[in-house]
Amino acid sequence: MSFQSFFRAVGRVVRPRDARIAIAGILAIVLLVLQTGIGRAALQAAGLSRPTPSFVELYFPDARALPSSLPASDHLELRFALSNVGLTTHSFVWQVSDNTGKVNLRLVSGRSAVSAHGTDVVVRNIRVDCSGKRAELLVSVERASARISLWLACPSHT
Amino acid sequence: MTHTAWNAWRRRLVPDRVPATWLIELAVLDIGIAANSIWLLRAVVALLLAVLPGQLLLRALRIPAISVRRYVAYLPCASVAVLIATTLLVDLVGPLLNVHEPLRRWPLLVGLNLALGGLSRLGHQATSSYELKSSDLIGDVKWLWPLLLPLVSIAAAARLDNGDGSTLAVIVLVAVAVMIPVCTVLANQLHRRQISFLLYGSGLALMLLTSMRSSYVIGFDINAEYFDFHQTAVNGIWHFGHLNPYEAMLSLTVLPASLHGLIGGQDVWIFKLGYPALFAFFPVAVFELGTRFLSRRAAFVAAALVVSQAYFFQQQPEIARQELALLIFAGIMGALFDVSLQRHAQIGLVSVLGATLVVCHYSTAYITIALCLLASGLVIALSWGKNKDLRIAVLPWLIAAAVMAASAAIWYLPATHSTSNITAAAQSIRENGFQLLPGRRKGESIFSAYFNGLREAPSTPLQYERSVSKYYAAHMSYIVPLSAANNPAYNLRAAPPLSLPDRVPLLASVLADAELLVQQMINAFAVLGAFVFSLRRRGSPLSRMVGAIGLVSFVVLAASRLSGALATDYNSSRLFLQCLFVLSILEAALFEILVTRLKSRAWVGPAVFGCFSLMLVIAFLGNSGLAVPLVGGNPPLSLSNKGEDHADIYPSAQEKATAQWLASAMPSQRLIYADYYGQLRLEQFTDLRSAIFIDITPRTIDRNAWIFASTSNTVDHRTWGVTSSGVLDIDFPDAFLDRYFNVVYSTGSTEVFHP
């Protein structure tokens, strides 16, 4: 059977319902293609698929039992966690600063590479110069607006 | 098995006179469910689940195919009834057969096959006049183009979420605004199926503009609804017992869990896409019911009236249980007004749908029972002593009411013990009475008080803070605020409004006035129509029954407006939409009478209905917020990433992460603060329900509290205070919280405070 006669035979069978079959066929092909990588890329390019959210969660893992005052030694073991909500490994530059006065004083800083959906717990022993009633420690992440803070009563006022 | 035995078995199951298309469809459904990770098969399964169970149930009940073609809403209603009943049976029987999580794909598939096989057996004696072909429901392929509109809406919502602007959303709204008058003029030349597709496509497109925003559910009630659905889906089983009303509604538990199990994908899509797709049959049902009494044009106008209401396309997609219940209500009304049905078929269908309604939504069921009883009483009184031909058969109505009342008594009491809402309402009425016109002032007339409703001077943020702190001090002595909270520096202040600035104030004012006038005229015409049709001597008994239902709908609506107790217990706008199902038809019928009286002039029909459709367009402009980008005002969520709606109800991934962290980090003995809208995130994403306080004011925050700060709180620095005169926009008390609480968690756009 030649190609011509084959297509003619198919045409004869399909013709009575050609419009419905054509529409159903096109829809089926579109849906199948959309689920492939090419289809997803096309949806994304057209702004029709929501990108996976990507952000950092910054928190104190022991939030229930945070210290309320600074030890007499003025040294404190500070624990905080960085969780990477995203699909790729991300490197976060963080810093801990004393936010008590008018000037934000950097106490310690570092970098944490966190895998996708991973968490890195940072533990640092820091010395806080606590001369007033209270000191506020601020943990922040560079190029992200996430920041957490901890108020501590100074040893002389406890 | 020999060939003869096989043939005998096949004939018993599928008699020769009934084509076995359902077997092919069932096979496709099974394959689709088995491989439901493929989007194409998911779409096929969703379509077949909406059609096939209903097809078989309607045949088993001996509902003629022609009746279904003329009132398509029977089909999704019947499918919902079958799916709910089947899933409930699977849920109950599964554990007896050592299937501990019966609401999973395979047990549900087995149950569905058995149920559909059983229904087919019940219907196997039915003649071909009861055999509905799927192709009959489509008609001409060219008529399907309105179904592209919902696809455009989905794309519009995704683009708006990605910050790509609202052009597509505006196109959808303009298309619907144009469709209303054009279709009104052309309605009598269009095929009824064509009009049904137009109404379905435009109604669904409007709903999806709101429901498809965000990756999570959007709205107020739907947050708690989704939580119960999600829990059922996660647990894979639903139990009887002492349940709260949401847990007891199968429309929020068993049915969506079943749909999720069978169709696959993320469960949230069932509420965001599936339920609106079912509820979009509501205006189609109005149209098809209307065509039984009216011209196609008048029936279209009645349906367009429903489509143009914000209650329909903005509010309903946020209340999943009522979306489904109103669809079933439409099915019940359609069956009760259907003269093409045999009495036993009518009673069978009404009974099945009545029982389904009871397990879908309590308030809609109560209102439907009341409407059936009151309308029956009214027509009995009106036709007392009349000619037998003029008497109206109220038996099906009374049976419907009896079935629903009995089902409600069983389901709400011994089965689920979930009458807390009705007992609370009864207690409120017992304690405070019906509170007739609670806003009425001394010496004020009843009419003035009725139209003014509940009025109170708006509180200021400081008045609100003092009032709630006084209440907390009197009733919640365990809450101990910090002494610094009384520092006047931390007094609450009003937040600036989020509305777009008025660009054309004069036009905005004219539009607002026109919209108000039109909406009031629409209400007035509806009431007039109800009186005319229930009391007039001419007309068929059936049209008088429609009038009676309309009149009692109006009475129920008026009662909810007159009584403070009823208004508090049930949102009158939701009641309005249920009553509008019949009132919109009566309103169109009123215009039809006018046109018939003036029929000597050919232009009268298009002119009268054209004017009315333009009124609907004006109402639609206001309700949809389409004019906001031009004239200013508060932009709706469907058109913008700014405005009140976005700040209130749009959940973000950061809010989900924050809520879930909070739930995992807190001790069991705790006090949580999340504002009026912030609590919705906790409801949707966590099981935190108790000891949540919504008043984030320095004087009410306990010194050991955990405070959930949403994106609106953190980024826009605004919160809300609920008062008897409304919800106040207030500056979030960052200064106080930053000074006296630690920020223990942050994503940058959300925070958790704790000392």
C-alpha cells in the first residue's frame, strides 16, 4: 500500500468525526508535550509556571530556651540555623553583630554552604561587651533580609 | 468459561439494547487512574469522574436522557452523589478487610468499579431512551470555544503570581463583560447548548481568576476546610465520632480525598480547580431551568445575573463546601421543577441528591428544607379550594424536605455529633432573642433601620486596643502583658489604606453610584417578580411554584436581614446566592411578561433585555474591579498583587515555612498570637487551632507569647483589629515587639517573635 492510499484510507475512516478527533488529538499531544522538559521550559518562558520559591530560613534551633541574660564571663555560645529552601546549594554569608547602641558592631561573621533543602547549624562562642542594661545581638544574612535577634540582660543588671 | 456462558454473562451485565460504552469508559477510567501521574490521563480521569458515575446513576434511577440533556447539572450532581457514597462505603468497609488506609488509589478504584458495575446492573433493564451518550452533551465542536476562557484565566493567574502583569486577566473580564449584552441580543438565535458553554466557560473563568492565585488555597473559610481535607488525604481514612462540623462534612473530607486519590497531583488542586469546575454548572442550571418557563433570551439574562455577582465568582471559590452544596441544590431544584420525570424517578433523584446535600453543607441543607416546606405551605394555602387542575403537586417537595430532615437528623446527631453550629445558634437566640433590627435607633422607622442595617461608628485603633485589653483583663487573667505596653509611645495607630489613588474621582463616583443603583434595582425586580408569579391567577401551576419558592426565598432573605441573630449565624451574601437561583429566573420572567405584552413591536424584546444586560454589565464592572485600574480604588486579587485582598488572603511559601516551623518549635503549653488574617496561614498549614489570639496589640500580648508575623505584618507593617463595626487597618506594632521580644525565626518576609 502506498503512502498516498494509506492516508486516503485513514482519511475515509476519520472524516465523519474529524473535527472532534482532531481537537482531542491536539489536546492530548499538547498535554503530553507540556509534561516533558521542553513543555515545562516553554511554560516557564511564557510565565505560566510558578517558579519554585527560594529563600533562607534563619532561626534559633533552641528558641524555647534562649538565654535571657549574658553570663558573667561576657561569653556566650550562640547557636543559629540556616535552612536553604531552594533547589540548588547556596552559600550564605552571615554575621552576628551587637545592635544595642547606635552603631551596629560586628562580632563575628562567616560563610555557610547549605545544600538544597538542607540546614546548617552554626555555633559560635562570642564575647559581648555589655555595659548598659541590655544587649541586643543581631544575626543577619548578606543579600537576604532575614534577620533574627536576641536580647540579653547584662550581668551587672541581673 | 465457554463462549455461550460468556455471552450469557455479558448479556446479563450489558443487555444488547444498551450499548456498552460505559464499559469502555470504565476501562479508560481504570487505565487513567492506574497511570495518573501523566497529566493527559489525569485530565481524562477528571472528565470521566464528572460524567460516568452520574450517567449510570441517572440511568438506574430512570431519568430520561432527554431530561439530562436539557438540564446538564443532573450529571455532575449525580456523579458527586455516587462518588461520596462509594468513598464512604470504601472508608467503612476497608478496615474490616484489613485495608487500614482505604482512601488510597487502589481501594478506591476497586470500590468505584464495584459501585459502577452495581449501578449498571440496576439500570440494565432501562431502554435506550435512558442511555445518555457523552457526545450528546457536546453538540457542535465549534460551540466549545468558550472553554478556552478558563485556560486563559489559569494562565492569567500564573502570570500575575510571577509578577508579569494583569493583561490576560483584564482580557478575561472584558470578554465576559462583552459576552453578557452580545449574547442577550443573540440568545434566541443561539443553540441552548452553545449558551450553556458560554455560561460555563465564563463563570469558571471568573472563578479561576481568584481561586488559581498563589500555590495554596485562597480565601478565609477555605483555609480550615483545606486543613480537614488534607488531614483526611494524609491519613487515608475518615472516622465517624464526635466531630466538628467541617470534619463531618463529606464535601471537605471524604470526597476531595477520594478525588485526590483517583486523579492524583497535589491535593490543593481539588479545591482550586476541581470544585470551581463543578460549581460553574450553577449558572448553567439557572439558564436551563429558566428555559423550561422562559424564552432563551430571558433564561440567559437570569443566568448572566448570577454570573455578574461577586458572591458567585469571588466569594464562592473561597468556600469549598458551599460550592458543592449549591451545585446539589441546583440539581434538587431542577428535579423538583422537572415535569419530564416520572414521579418515582423524580422522588428517587430528589432523595439521593437531598441526602448528598445534607453531608455536603449544613446551612445550605437547612435553607433548602425551609424553602421546600415554606413553599409547599404557601402553594397549598394559595390553591386551597381551587380547581383541581390549578392545584400544584407539593408531594415531591414535602418528600424532599422529609428526606433531607431525616438525613440531617441521622448525620448530624448519632453519626457525627456535629451540631455545634446549630446549638450555638439556638443558644444565641435563646439568650438574646431574634434581635429584630438590632441597629434600629430610637424613633427610627422600621424601613430606615432595615435599609441601614447594622451601623456603628468605626472605632479607632486606640479604642480597639483599650476595648480588647479590657476584655482580656476581665476574662483571660492568665494573660500577663508587659508593663511597658502601657507606654503611650506604643499606642496603636491606623495604617494607610492600600487602595490605588483615585485617578478620575468623578467617574469613580458616578460608577459607584450607578453600581449601587443597579444592584438595588436588581434586588427590587427580583422581589417584584417573586410576588407577581406566586400571586397571579394566570400561569401554569409550575410557574406559580417557582413564584412561591421565590417569595419564600425573599422571606428568608428578609428574615436574615431583620434578625441580628440570624445575620450573625449565617452570612447573608451566601444566602443571597442560594436564593438568587430562583429569584434571578423570576426577575427575567418579569421582563418577559413586559415584552410579551408589547410583542407587536419586534424591537421591544432585544431592547428591554439589552437594557437589563447593560445594567448587569455595570454591576459586573463594579463587582469584578475591572474599572479599578482606570479610576482607582481597591484592586481585587484577580487583577493585582497590591490591595487589601492581596494583603489579607494571599499566602506565600515563606508563610507556609514559618507556620510549620512555629508548629514544630513550640511547646505544647503555649500562647500563640497571629492576627485576623495571619491565623488563616496557621489553619491552612498546621494543626494549630487552640489558644490562638488574634489581637496583636502591646496591651494584649502575653509576656511569654509566640507571635506569628505574616508577610503583611513584616513587609507592609500592617495588621488588623476586629471590632463590631468592622475590621480596622492598623500599623503592626514592630517598635514594641522589636524592643521587648526576640526575633527567633525569620525568612526576611515573615518572622516569629518570642521572649
